[in-house]
Amino acid sequence: MEPARPGVLRLAFALSLKSSRGWTRALQLLLLAAAVIAARPLQDWAFGPGAAQQAAQPHLAFTRISNVAQLDRALQQAQGKPVMLDLYADWCVACKEFEKYTFSDAGVQASLADAVLLQADVTANSAEQAALLNICRYWDCPPFCSLTVMAMSKRPIALPVL
């Protein structure tokens, strides 16, 4: 859909200067609504991304874990492959941005194609979730941990913010 034409906006503005009747106010509101809808400033926020955008941007396939025992099992099954643990929380703005922009990026997906991808939802901040945060030594906005070396050294490597 193309943006609103300047003529429509000019007409709405001109009508707003001279209107005192009910029907012209109604017309103004309709033109204003049409201009806002045509501009689509909040479309992704209000309605989510379009079907074409979702189809064009597949997300990474994470294996969900919820405690340290599941993490240990996943590390043993990784058999030397690189492992990335995504510590996710609903209240974390950065997590939402990573999910929407970073994990849907083709370059990021290609870089992580051979990695074991784990995701722990730490939204509730339960004791089990706190233990997962302690493994990566983070207590605020959840980051990622690269756990490739962790299976041998039991020390995670925190990835830098992308």
C-alpha cells in the first residue's frame, strides 16, 4: 500500500481551518483516519508482521530447557559441537529484539547452523531459572552463553552483545 498522497493531507488540513459543522468534522475524522492507516505507523505493533514477512524470516529452532540437569544432558549430547544457550525472558526488551531481528537474520542463521541451540525461559525467576542464570553469571537482562568449552571446563563464555 502506498503512503497517503499530500493532496489528501492538504485537504484535511484545509477543512480543519474552516469547519464548524458536524458533517465537515466527520469528514475530517475520516480523512485523518485514512491518512493514519495509509501511513501505517503502528502496523507491526498492533497487528504483528504480515504473513509474507513471517514466511521470509524463519527463526532458529531452539531446544527448550528449564533446569541445570537438562542443560547438562544437552551438553553431553552435543559431543563437541558449539552450544549456544539463549536465556530468554518476556520482560526483556533485548530478548524480544534478538528474537525479531537477530535470530531471523540469514547470516546469523548460517553462522549457527552447526551449533546446538538451547533456550531457557527465565521469565518467572524461579530457583531453577536462577540456577541457569548463575551458570552464566548474569542476573539482569538475559544474554547468550556460548557453552562450547563448558562441557570440559564448566565455565561458560558469555557472547558479546551483537
